[in-house]
Amino acid sequence: EDDDFETDSDDLIEMTGEGVDEQQDNSETIEKVLDSRLGKKGATGASTTVYAVEANGDPSSDFDPEKDEGEVQYLIKWKGWSYIHSTWESEESLQQQKVKGLKKLENFKKKEDEIKQWLGKVSPEDVEYFNCQQELASELNKQYQIVERVIAHSRKPAPSNEPEYLCKWMGLPYSECSWEDEALIGKKFQSCIDSFHSRNNSKTIPTRECKALKQRPRFVALKKQPAYLGGENLELRDYQLEGLNWLAHSWCKSNSVILADEMGLGKTIQTISFLSYLFHQHQLYGPFLIVVPLSTLTSWQREFEIWAPEINVVVYIGDLMSRNTIREYEWIHSQTKRLKFNALITTYEILLKDKTVLGSINWAFLGVDEAHRLKNDDSLLYKTLIDFKSNHRLLITGTPLQNSLKELWSLLHFIMPEKFEFWEDFEEDHGKGRENGYQSLHKVLEPFLLRRVKKDVEKSLPAKVEQILRVEMSALQKQYYKWILTRNYKALAKGTRGSTSGFLNIVMELKKCCNHCHLIKPPEENERENGQEVLLSLIRSSGKLILLDKLLTRLRERGNRVLIFSQMVRMLDILAEYLTIKHYPFQRLDGSIKGEIRKQALDHFNADGSEDFCFLLSTRAGGLGINLASADTVVIFDSDWNPQNDLQAQARAHRIGQKKQVNIYRLVTKGTVEEEIIERAKKKMVLDHLVIQRMDTTGRTVLENNSGRSNSNPFNKEELTAILKFGAEDLFKELEGEESEPQEMDIDEILRLAETRENEVSTSATDELLSQFKVANFATMEDEEELDERPHKDWDEIIPEEQRKKVEEEERQKELEEIYMLPRIRSSTKKVIK
């Protein structure tokens, strides 16, 4: 789903037919029912809008339900009117006005009844939780009544000639803009009207005549933070001012560059400061184009408002109608035909959709956030962006290159195509790892890449301590684990003749099983009893959850705040269900959660005095410039194939601004593929330099050339076979139906025994990555070499024959498919019919 805002196609059809309706009658149409209340009889209609209540008081304010006659009233959002005009109506008042769309009211009432019944059955805590969710929703509705920006001005037709303004509402796309009377908007949002006029009359708009575009000025270092940057309490840190000077110096020398500071050092702020420097110091008023992932968009918008309020920033996203509105009103001065905006922020997806429009502009600056998206010079994004006309380019990435010299060349070629013209030449010069290969590379790179890591710049950042908590599978998990292996016996028995993707699928199924049984077989509806029983069955189905349950109880007592990462969105669903039943207040963010709600979740968690205890994140969504420094504990529920992603997850909490020590708990299931993957990933890094990033003393990057395999699966068939066999033999020694439950263990005991590591010991990034994987109770490297030479048993020796026969028999009866579902097929179909 590419669009950042969904549009209901029905709405579009209705919209087009609207004109016809109006001639026949003037009755209004209900677009949405937002809320209901018991109110004073007759306190409905125009006197109940937000602005009428603010001006004349609430007609329902003196209502006493004990004494006065009341009626049920509904808050109606009217079609063709903005949220600010929503009114409270009773069924009677709606019928009197002969409104259309009463079906919406019926549906709302039906849903309310269902909720009422549900609330009657559940515990008081559930009710409270439900009310909190309602509150969040109504906060959003309130937001929709705030003017974010005025984008046009006109007068009503004679005789009234009253001025009116086109308003963009907070949290809503541009397609929802509406014309409002000046009399109404001026009362509360005069500042939006003022800034609209000042933007319109602004002299600081882009011009091709800007001298700096033709000839870059001489560089003069900024000794201290210039007055135009930030406000009262906004201070750049020393290294950020240094970064600003480096960006300015590079620009003066006509070098496009890569800002690659480690995550959490404020690359966004440094970039905005640099644009503000161009704006104020060199009268370069744009146009600046900044291309960002959707997840960091709101934070860019916010930082611009804070650090550079005088730069006119337009956020170019939304459906087709929204983008047309932006181009109609925010783009060009109709008289002078000059661009209105200084900076345009857009997402990768929208950029590709509107590449013709955006590609036709001469950009003074092109910035790409999370620029590791450009590491493949063959991708559409790369090919599109490299052709854009730009005077200067900046790539921003906190994840310097993971896999190869070619990726580095792609980024360098993007910023300086003349200097780094051909990959073959670059490889010839630096790729052979000759004695001076890295020195020469370092020399060439130095002017174009700045990378500081936290420990170079901030001695004040508290320590980061990681503990690996090993857990045993629950009895049910062991059964499922054996079942998956037995079920796939034929594929496994092929050994290295089997297919890599087949093995990978089995590993993925086993990884799911290590997380939770419900990922393999969801519970039947009728198995759902009351809250406590559901809770028990949730916890019992996963060794990790048994441990997490104890851990969270302890963390809650201590007043910690926790980020929980999993790679599986369905695992987040299970964790969300668990947290809900436990009544732990939490927020959640995964790829499916869109911009505005995501921003609210982040703000809610980070707010002073926030009650939120947990934040559930998917490892992938977590990798995208999200600041959660108000958390002090990270739980990595399941580890990634690629440790770089887990490192990013930890950095979410371990950022500049963090006051407390950060504790990281990584959960690993003993005697399973999980344990073996972690172990091998550690060796891989040593052997293959999978992560090709070493720091020299200056904190700049030097690369080692080894392209490694792609990071999504760093293992070959032999390794996958060994991973699958790991722990299996011992597991099958436990007889079916007699699998043991994990030993009861005290949480303090578990934490005491867990192997602990503080990050201060690491001397280089590669070491930090490796030390991630210093796993307790494992032999040293030498022993491991011997381990690998042990003759591996074949699958027919590992999986007992009677179990294989049993499964084959069940297959024949097709019962298994009905009951358990084939693990890999379930996602697409609920029943498998042959």
C-alpha cells in the first residue's frame, strides 16, 4: 500500500455526484458519527459546535441527568464540512432536518451496543483500557479542529464579499482542506493567517540569480552557534557544530558528501542547521529537496519548526488529490511564477510517483535520509534521483555500509558522479586490499564522509549493558518443534541435495515455534475462556513469555520503561494481547501503523510523566530514525539473521539525551536453531568480515573488502543443515507426550546467571557487533572447530521411525491438514483442500 493516506473509493464516487444533489434539496449528509453522550434535551445543532461553545458557552453545561430530561445525542461530522463544524444532534433533530446518511447512525448504534455488552462482561481494568483507547481516538478528532496552515485566500461572491481562507487541518491530508470564513478562523488561528500573508509577501524565496549557486563563497568557520539557529534553549552540541562546519566547508569546496554519524547523534538537526546556514549566511533560499522514509517524516517536520521556523517547508505526501492541492496552492506564485517554498519534504514512494514534476525543478540542495536505500545503483529510486538537477547533494545514513565496496561506490557515485565515475576503476584502485589499499581508500574517502560514534563524542552517554537470557521451550513448544521437523523429514533427508529456500522455510517455522506456539497453530475461538485462562495459555505456549512475564513484573516494580522488539508482527499481536490482559499500558509501532498515529504513539510514550510502560516495535520498523530515549530497557524477543538490525534496535533507547543506563535483554531459546544461528553469526563476522566497518582512531570509516553474502540469509546449505540439526537429537530423546516443562526459576537467579556485557569495552564497531554475540556457556573458538568436525547423525537416526510413520499415516488421513494446517500454507488459506 503505497499511499500514505487511504481514500475510500466510495467517497470519491459520492464526491463527484455531489453537485447534482444540491440543486434538488439542501439537506446535509452525515459523513461520520464520532461520539455519543447523554445531553440536555434540545441542546443540539449549530449552538453545539466548538466555536459556538467557546463564544457563548455550552448549552448543555447546566444539565443534571438526575433532575433534567435528557436525550441521547451524537456528535456528527457533516459531509463537505470540516470537523470544526461538527454538531451534537439527537435522532429527533436529525429527522427534523431530513438529513441523509442515517445508515451511518444505525451502524454506530449497533457497534455501541456490541461494545456495551462486551463492557458488561469484562473486568474494570479492561474497561479502563478501553476508555484510554477511546481517549486517544478523541484526541485525534480534536486535532482535526486545529488549523495547521492557511494555504489560500479569496472573497465570497457578492453581495457579502467576505474574506475566506483555505485551511489545512492538523493530522489530516491536504485533500481534506476546506474554505472557512475569516471571522471564524481569525478568532483562534490568527497566527496561521499572519504566517500565510508573510509567506505570500516573503522576499526570501528561491531565485536562480543567487550568487552562491554560480560561485561558492570562501569558507569562514562558525566559532560558535549563530544567533539565527534555534531559540532560547536550543543549543547545538560541540560535535554538532563541528558537523555543521564540516557540511558548510564541503559546500564551499563544491563537495557533495555523506553524513554518516551513528544513530542518535542528531543528523537531522545538523542537516537543518546547514540549510539554515545557507539561508541566512548566503541568502540561498532553496529550493531544497529532502527525501525521507515515511517513518521519519514527522520528526523532520518537527525539527524544522523548532530549529528553522523561517524556512517555508512544505510536506509533499498524500493521495493524488492531496498532492494536486499542494501543487495548486503551495507551489508557485501565480503572478511571478516563482517557487513559494524553500524546502520540500517528501517520501521515496511519492518521489517515484511524481518524478516528472519533481524532476523538472532545479534543486539547490538534494538530501536523502536513511540513504542506505541508495546502495544499489540499479534500483529505480537510484536511477530516478541521480538524474535530478541539483547544485549540491547530501546523503544521510546511520548505517554505513553493511556488505560491500560496491555499495560504497554507489553512494559516492551518487554524490560525485564525475569523481567516482566507474565502478571498475574504483575496484581496481581500492578493491584488491593491497597493502596500501585501505590507506588509499581512506585518503579518497576523507573529504566526502563524516562518521562519529557515540563514544567519540559523548563521554556522558550512560553505559549499555547486554544480558543474554537463555530459555527452555515449554512442553507444548517441544511437541510442535518435533512435529515441524518430522513433518519435513523428506525435505531434510535430502541433505545438501535439498533446496536452500526449502531449508530456510523450515528454519523460519522453527524460529516461529521458538517464539510462541500460536504462531504455528492459532488457538481455536472456543478455547477462549476468561482473561486469566487466556493469559495462562498465552504464557504456557512459550518459554520466552514465561521468562518475559517474570522480567516485566520485576521491571514494573523498579519503574523501568521497556522497548520490546520482535521481527514477527504476529508475535507483536500476541505480546499486545498479553500486555492488554496484564493491563500494562503500552504503545505499538510496526510497518502497518501510519504516520499520524505513529507520531502520536511516540509522543505519548516520550511525554513527561507518561504512564506507558512498554513500547512494542517490529525490528524492521524500529530501524527508521525513531527516538525513544525515554526508555531505559530493551528486550530483543527474537534475534535477526543480521545483527546490524538488532544493533539499530538497541540504539533506539541508547541515544544522546538518555540519562539512565540502558539494559538490554536478548532472549534466546536453548538447544534450537535460534541458539545456533546466533553462534554462527558471531563466527561469520569473524571469518567473513560480514560487517565491513572498522574504525580507525579518528572515528572515520575504513572498509575491508569482502562482499559477503546478502545479509538476509548469510548461510549456505551445509550450514543450514547443521543449524537444523542443532539440538534436535536431544529433543527427540524426550518421549512424545512426556516432554518436560522448563524448570521453575527465580527471575533474580536468571539475571544473576545471565552473561553480562557492558559496551565500554568495545574498541571498534566490528568489535561491538561481535561482542553482541559473546554468548555464555559456549566453548571457545578452538573447541568450536572441533565441534563442527563431529560426525553429524543423519535425519533417519535423529527422528525416530515410529514418529515419522505416525505423521505419514496422519497425512494420509488428511486430518493433520484440517487440524494443524501446514505451517507454510496457513498464511494464505484457512483450509487446505486437496
